[in-house]
Amino acid sequence: MSRFVNPFTDLGFKVIFGQPASKGLLITLLNELLAGEHHIEDLCFLDKEDHADNVHDKGIIYDLYCRTDSGEYIIVEMQNRWHSHFLDRTLYYVCRAVGRLTELPPPDTIKIPVEKDTDGMVCESSVPYGSRYRLSTVYGIFLMNFKEDGLDKKFRTDIVLADRDTGRVVNPHLRQIYLQFPYFNKELAECETLYEKLMYALKNMNDWNRMPDALKEQVFKYLDQLAAVANLSEENRIAYDKAVDRYRVSRIVEEDIRREATEEGREEERLSNALKMKAKGLDYETISDITGLSIQEIEKLGIDDRRDEGKL
């Protein structure tokens, strides 16, 4: 049993980043992710459930939903397994959060002075129509323990609303950051920045019995205490054990699916190659030696297709 919780389990992720005691660690992570463009001094956790008006949207649960001290909103999600339309769902989550910004005006952005008309009646001063659409920035940050075909084959992908030709950011208020951990392959000795060390720790800490000596920054001393399995409450320990079981089962199922897909792919490749060799006039014995298919399987290749085409 590892000394540390697995951050890619639901409860492990929330223990490390989603409780009041872990706010400092979350701020450090976010500041490293947003280095050079934004710095967070403080944040508050918001209701993780999106109470949407549309009945079909009710019950949307964000792993973490928070607002920074300067008014940005941040969604942080850990996703352990691939599922279909993952990129669509994450975009929808961010757009839902953006849409909610217009329901109530952000603090100190719209103030409607009250005046009296000529008859002494109280009325509201006119406010420019566009003012109500002044938005705060919404960040969607997605930690992924899988590879997504819709993204480039790299660890980090940053998505902005930009001009297609020039790359200039047109609207800075919608940001998405995808982190595909299977592509993070650096060893600890290769990690030069705090950002890289944090990513390395998140990917590997579940295999550690102690924090590596090379991780000397204060944030890792805090992570050592916060993520220690021994420091979990009895209730959280029971929940964590169940989460680990689910995680292991999901990994086994995923590996089985990948193995089956690989075997199916190899079989399709063998059949395709055999069909090409057959079309070129190679004798069946040679094709069988090369592909491993039986003579009977080779004889049958192409028959069903030709029958469908009316050739037989």
C-alpha cells in the first residue's frame, strides 16, 4: 500500500485539492499552470453542483468549482477514464459556467443609480445594453489519466478563442487547459521548474513510500502531510479504499478493451494483407505462410463482397 492517496481516484483528488485545508496547494497548482498570465492570491470554493433551470441540465457536478480573489471562475476536473464526447462535455461545462455569469452581475461591474423624474417618481437611470454582458474569465482545467484522440499527442494543450489566421486572442474570457498525463514522461532529475515537479508528483506519488529528497520545496512538505493515507479520517479511509477498488477495476477493464481492440486490429490487418496478396495472384500456401491464415480462410476472402456486388 502506498503512503499517499492516488490523485486519480475521486476521493484522492478531493483530499489533495478539494477541501478547505488544501486551498493553499490548489492555489500553488493554479498559479503554476497560469504562470506569466495570472496570479491568484486567494480563492473560495463554490457550490460544486450546477443548479440549472433546464431539467436536462440539472445535477451537473463539477469536481472543483471556485472563484479567485480577482473574480475569475475556475473549474478543475480529474478524469480517470476516457469516454465518448469528452471534449464536448468539457466545453459544455465551461460554457455553462460562462452562461451563469449573466444571471447575476459580477461584483462592482454594474451599478444603476436611482433618480427622480419630473413628477417625483423614482426611476432607474439608463445603463448601456452591453454592460450586463461584461464577463469574468472562466478557466476549465482538466487533468486526464488517458489519451484523447481529439487532442495533439502532447502533455498540455491550451485552448483560447483566437483569430484563426493570426493566432491573436480575440476574447480572453474562455480558457481550457487539458493535461494528458500519459504523455508526461519526464524523470524527476529532468524537472527544472516547480510546475514540472508538481506534475511529476501527481503522476507518480501513488507509487511512493516517501516523498523524494529532491522535492525540497515547501509545497511538497505540505503535500506529504495532506495526501498521506495514514492521515485520513476513518470515514474517508473507508471511502478511499472503495475508490481505489473502483479505480483498479476500471483500469483492468480499460486494459482488456485496449487489448481486444489491438487484437481485432491485428486480425483486420492480416485479412486485409491476405486479400491484397490474393488479388495479386500469390498462391494460397504462400499467403498462409505469411499471414498465418488457413487455406479455408484465404479461399473465403472476398467472396462475400463480390456476392454483394452481383459478381457471383
